[in-house]
Amino acid sequence: MAAIDDVIKYTENNRDKFEEELFELLRFPSISSDPDSTEEMNRCAEWLKKNFESFGLSAEILPTQGWPVVVAETAKKSDRPTVLVYGHYDVQPVDPLELWNSPPFEPRRAENGNVYARGATDDKGQAFTHVKAAEAWMKAGVEPPVNLVFLIEGEEEIGSPNLEDFIREHRERFLADAVLISDTSQFGRDLPALCYALRGITYMEFIVTGAKEDLHSGMFGGIAPNPAHVVARILADMKDPNGTIQIPGFYDGVKAPEDWELEEYEKLPWDFEELAKQLGISKLSGEREYPVPVRKWCRPTLDINGVYGGFAGKGAKTVIPSKAGAKVSMRLVPGQDAERIANLFEDFVRERIPEEYQVELINYQNSPATVIPVEHPAMQAGKEAFAKGFGKEPLLTREGASIPVVSFFVDEMKCPTVLLGFGLPDDNLHAPNEKFLLEDFHRGIKTSAHFLDAFARIEK
Amino acid sequence: MAAIDDVIKYTENNRDKFEEELFELLRFPSISSDPDSTEEMNRCAEWLKKNFESFGLSAEILPTQGWPVVVAETAKKSDRPTVLVYGHYDVQPVDPLELWNSPPFEPRRAENGNVYARGATDDKGQAFTHVKAAEAWMKAGVEPPVNLVFLIEGEEEIGSPNLEDFIREHRERFLADAVLISDTSQFGRDLPALCYALRGITYMEFIVTGAKEDLHSGMFGGIAPNPAHVVARILADMKDPNGTIQIPGFYDGVKAPEDWELEEYEKLPWDFEELAKQLGISKLSGEREYPVPVRKWCRPTLDINGVYGGFAGKGAKTVIPSKAGAKVSMRLVPGQDAERIANLFEDFVRERIPEEYQVELINYQNSPATVIPVEHPAMQAGKEAFAKGFGKEPLLTREGASIPVVSFFVDEMKCPTVLLGFGLPDDNLHAPNEKFLLEDFHRGIKTSAHFLDAFARIEK
């Protein structure tokens, strides 16, 4: 009998124990945005450390400028690859509390097979699958085929302000052959998905100033500069009604999805009519000449995230604003350079500022798109793991959003990152009644266990 | 000796008395926007009533839904025209108090000849010139050549919410052959101006809705509607970079200024470079093909008074807004119908809403432009009054703003309104250190006295 069989048997024999521990973990109100949660955050980190130690990993709690990080690892052996598991033990706030059907920090097992609690899926439940898979390997009487390093942070829900510096500081410790993250979701129920690409982002703001103070539109209308008109014209120039971006050079180098990808997307069980209905619109928007999945995952975008100027309160005020501005983010795809896009954007804006106006530009974020080649051993291992853990080949998907920690691992740490999403799209992340299907918790544990087995084999 | 000579002599003999009374009036902190000022508002109204009675007018304090109105009048005689004087006894708040060089409700006579106090020019000082002119006529031992009605309200600084209803309710009492208002200013020092035209206004808001909730720009960018782009495109379409409005039919019927007007404007001592400097801009904006005074007074305008949508705080947030909108006001000139402009605006917006969006329109205000023909007896009387009271022919000017009470008198009460501005453009209205040149207070009294004399003569 292969070692993996003993491991899987261990996971089956310990379902109750795993669930009990998950529930314990979910009881900590580890809300990272709450400055008064120091005791709960520390207790939660301490609990995790002890849990790691309970099955033989060496674990410690390391400080950052903010909330501490829990690091656990197996003894490193040079004859096997290293897998880094990233997760987070902090959770979102629970407001509005009155919309919860049960207290958010008293995990409730429902008849529908879900556990309801804040953090059930994001990310305690999903991260814990890997912890329990590690336990299964350690306790099944067989040796894990990979070196394991866990990095469980406490600041993901507040934007991971200290994570990158922390990893850089301990760089040697976190070098790995693959990073494993479960902080996304399946495509739908019983539809596990392997996400192999994320879009990047360039985020800009421009602020146009006319007169140095707000003016009366009666006394000065007709002779005073009105920066709101300049902002509107620039924004209108940027994107045509079809959604095609008009910034010269913006699409240079954009890599179109390959044929196999388009074929793959065709197979996915989309329901765009239902999606439009959920959004409350008559149809989806965007570039007509591209299929919806391509618009969503493979095409770069430009969206106004905010526009402002003058009086926005109730009623009428006859003011000519002194300042107006807009926040604009562009989602980038493979082949686009984020800094170059920022420069093109800036040129586009500056060229359109009439002489009696001033402009200021801010570049908040530049992060490239990420693609993990599907042939990569880590991705192959991911596919096999899902096939065995869920009994289904995973769908191959992209994601339209950017996950900064993934960009960091891929671009700076040069380490392929595998996103094994075990949650469901309707798990109420960041909302009341967050949930996690317990069956998916267990399938996640098995999938993780299989991943380690498969990756060690394929990587060789 | 003509009666007017006795009247003028009375004003000269009573300069000290008039100033003392003005200072008394300025001591009331009659801030209409302060709900706690009931006692001060009532005391101020009571003081005015007594002042009117002191020289023989019958006066009363009439309630409204808000602050009371002081009404005073001479006994009505059918052989002479009636002049209605409109003014207001309420004042603006005084914040920021620390910027005042002396307490705002302790009138201070400075060496430069000014009195400094809240309300000095807006409008206690200016309105009181007409009260003292009436006194001079009543006390000089000659009979006033007109019937006089004073309407001094207490809500101008909060938008006169009850004034129109109040006048309608007492309609017969306020029917007049001319309305006299001093709540504007001279063109500059020693440059009295007679304003014969105001622009009208149509004020609109449109709110565009895409998805029913804000969406994540990574997950939905490329397929979700973004109403901020629709708003930007509509606003950009409305006005070209030269300032020419693109709403079809907008300029239909617009009356160009006549040659004599253009000649008159040429003569005015403008300093547009200085104005641009004060505004902090390199040059004035607007329609290049028109002289600046025409842009400011005679051309209709369209200005964004507010634009909003999505995230306007500090930093970056990757949201696709559910709603975005804009508040837009259009200043109208003679020949334009305000309701028609509102309809054209609405059509223009609705035609540009793509099918997956919703739009809501609000029409806050429709008020036509006002022109008092300069040949009208009341205007002729105004010219003569300035010539005698200030020793200077007044400049003939327009005003770019709209004064709702003037539109009301002209359009609804069918009564020509004469704006005798005695203040100066730098009198710090609505700002710290409001002032009024005492010499202009006295010249205003004389001008008002002459107006009654001239109007009675010319009207016959």
C-alpha cells in the first residue's frame, strides 16, 4: 500500500477530531482591524502554534510591526522539494451583527452540511485544511514527501501591510519550490477550479485645479475655469462606449488567450443571464467583440473607481469647483508593463490639461499580471490533487482581480503559486452568515494531502 | 425752493443721527440660520418697527412660517405712484470669528471711513438708506411724492423660503409701480452702477445607476456597467473645450446684446488680468469669440456644480460604483425659456443612457432671465437719482447671477425692479470684517431720496 493511502485513511478516521479543532479555531474573534483585539489575536496565534506542535512540526510566533505571524515547519531535508503554505488567521469584522442567524464566533453546524461562523471559509477553514493534511502525513506513520513551511499571517484583512517586509527579512526561510494558497473558491458547487492567472493593476488618481477657490457660478460662469469639465472630458476620452481604451499604446504587447484556453472557458457552466439578474442589470457590459469570460479574465480594463468635484450633497448649490478629480484603475494582463501603463496614463492626462488649469497625478499601485504555466509541475500536481481529493478534474480558470501576495511570491520570490480554492462563490465572505461546507473542508484536506504526494513525484 | 432740496438738507443735518441709528441696528446678532436667535431676531424686527414709527410710518411685524417680516407704509394716496422697498434684516453667521479685527456685532468706525460689522452692507446698511430717505421726506415738512411700502424680511440669508408665499398672501398690499432694492454693489469705488439685467437659471441633476450594488473592479471589470463613465461621457458631450454648449436647441432665441450695450461695456474700467491673478489662474476661460463682459453677463452658460460617484476619500479603493451623477446649472439670458431648457437637457441625457443603465433626473430650479428696459421710468429715475446722489452718472451693467426675488417681482408681480447698489465689490459680504463706507451710506440715502422725487416726476 502506498504511503498516500495511509494518509487518506488517517484523514477519514479523524473527521470528528478535525471538525472539533476547526470549531475551536473559529471561536477566536481575531478581527485584525480592531485595535482592541490584541488578546484574541495573540490567543489565536498561540492556539495555532500549539496545534502545529501537536503533530510534530516546530512552530513559533514571530512579531511584525503589526499582528504576529505563525510559522511552522518540518525538519528540512535536501532530497525533497519545499512547499510553502500561505494563509491567514485574521478575519473581517462582523457588522452588521443583527443580520447573523447565529453568533459569528459560535460555530454552528447546520443541517445543510455547512458550518456558519466568521472566518469559516476566509481563511481559517480553508487554511486549516493544509494544517490537517500535514498532520495526516506526519501521523500516518509515513514520511512527508516534501519539506513543509507554513506562514499564517494576521493582517490579510487589513491589506497585509507588513507581510512583504517580513518575508524579505526571513527570505531564506521562505524560499520554496511551490506556494500553496487556499483563499479563493471553486467555480461552483462540486466544481473545483485551478486558477492559473490573475490580472495585474495600475491605480492612478488625477486632480485638476482651476481657480484657487470655489466660485459663484452666476458671477463667474462663462469666464472661470471649471475643472469638473476638464475631468469629464479626459475620462470620456479614455474609453469609448464599447469599453475600448483610447490611451495610445495601452494594448501594446497584450497577449491574447490561447485556443485551448478559449475552449476551456467555453466548457465552463456560466450563466450570464443569471449573473446580470443578480447585478440588477438588463445585460452585461463591455467589449462586444470578446466573449464574456475573455472580458472578465483576459482583457485589460480601465474603470473609474471614483470621481469628485464641487457639491455632492442633497439639493442645489451654484458653485464652480476649484478642484475636481478621478481615481482610475486599470486591470492588466500578460504582456503589459504596469509602470509603462502608469506613464502612458499620465501623458494622456497631461496632454489634455488646458493652460489655465493645473494637474496633479498620483500613482498608487503598479502590479503586473501573473500567469503560472499550466505545464508547471506545481500546476500538474494541483490538477491531480483535485482529481483525487474531489473526485473531479478541476476546471482551469483565471481570475480578474489581483492578489498582491501572489504577485509577490511569483515576481519577487520567483516561486509558482497554486491556488486551490475549496470555498464556494456564495460563502458570504466579508458578509453576515459566512459559511463553509464541511464536506469541502474534508475534501480540501484530502486534496492538500494528495498535492504533496503528487508534487513530490512530478517535481522529480 | 423745491421740496427735494429740503429733503436733502434734512439728510445733511442728520448725518450723526443716521449713523448712530445704523450702529444700533448693526448691534443685533440677527443670524437667521441660527435657530437659537429667536430673541435677537424679534428684538431687531421690533427695533425696525419702532424706527419706522418714529418718523410717521405705520409699521407692523407680520409672522411667516419662519422669521417675521417687518412691513411699513405711508398712507396710500391714489394720485401718486407706489414704490416698494425690499430689504432684509437678517445676516450671515460670523465664523470664523478669529479672523475678525473687531467683534462683528460691535460696529467699529475706522479711519478709512468704513464701519466694520456683520450686516454693515449686506443688507442692514444698504436697506437702511431707504428707511432714512423716507424719514427725510416725512420730516422735511414736505409730502412724499410717492406711496411707500417697506418689506424687510428676516430670511434672505437662508434662501427666503417663505417670502414668495408671504407676498402672494398679502398681494394687494405689495402691488407697486416699482421695486427698489439695494443688496448689490457699485462697479468699484466711486463707480455707481445701475444693473438692468440678470441671468436666469435652470438647475438639473442626473443620477445614473448601473449594477444595484458597488462591485469589485477586479472581479467585474470588463463586464459590469460603470455609471461614472456614462456620466463623464454625457458631461463631455454637453460642452466643447471652447465652452460652447452642445445641447441641440440650447441657443435658440438667445438675444444678443445690442450695440449700445457693447459700447457701454467697453467703457467700464475692467481689469481682467488682475481678476485672473486674484483667481489664481493664467487667463480667464470661456468662449473665445466673445468679449469677456459678454461671456460674463450676456451669454448663457453650463457649469458642472458637482460630480460624484464611487470612492472619493484618501487613497485607493477598487470599486465599480453602482451610482454616479452630476449637478449642472445653466445660466440663461433673454430669449431662453427655463422650462424648455430643462426639457432639452433631460432629452440630451436620456438619449445617452445605454440600455443596461437607469437614469433619474431632478429639476431643482427654473427661473428666466430678467431685463428691465433702460427706458423704463423707474430706470430713468434710477439714473437721475445716482447722478444727483453720487454726483455721477451710473454705469449701466448687467449681473451674471440670478436674484430670485427680482425674478419674482418682475415675472409674477409684473413690477420693474431697480437695483441701486451702494456697497463695494470688496465689502467682505459673508466673510470676516464686513464693511460699508459711511460716505456711501450717506450718498445712498440721498440717492434714494432723489429716486422718489425723480420717479414720481417721470412716471407722470
